[in-house]
Amino acid sequence: MAHDLMWNLIPADGSFNSKKGDKLPNFEIYFEGFYNLQFIAIDSIKKVSPKNKFFQDYLTLFPDLIINKQKFENVIKPMLTIANNNG
């Protein structure tokens, strides 16, 4: 599901993933840092290894791999809402 993909965009230790449960990040607090991290990651991989399989997760959300803050917010916010509604 799309809301599961959001969590997979940031590499995390398995122990963190097993503890997150139903907790969702507070959009207002964490969005800026989350966006910056994703932007740097995509930009770096594009420059260093443009054919990297890492992009497969992003292509689902951003088929053209062009990401700006508003576009990213328009994708992430509904995913948080869906995740919240699904428990």
C-alpha cells in the first residue's frame, strides 16, 4: 500500500520499524526534515548512480523523479491521512 511506502523511504534499523506500531509522524514537526532528507538523497543518487535500484520506491510516487516541496507535500499528506484512517 502507498502509506507503507512512506516509511520505507528512510532506511531504518529493523528494531525501529518493529516499534513504530501505529504511531505516525506529526506532519508539522517532521515534514521539513523529511523533505530535506529525501531531496538530498534523490539529488545525490541522480548524480552518483542514476540507474540505481533505489529509485524504484520513488518512481511509484514521483514517476519523473522531479520533486519540489509542494509536490512532495501533496503526496505525503494524503498518505498520512490514509494511514491514520486505517489505524
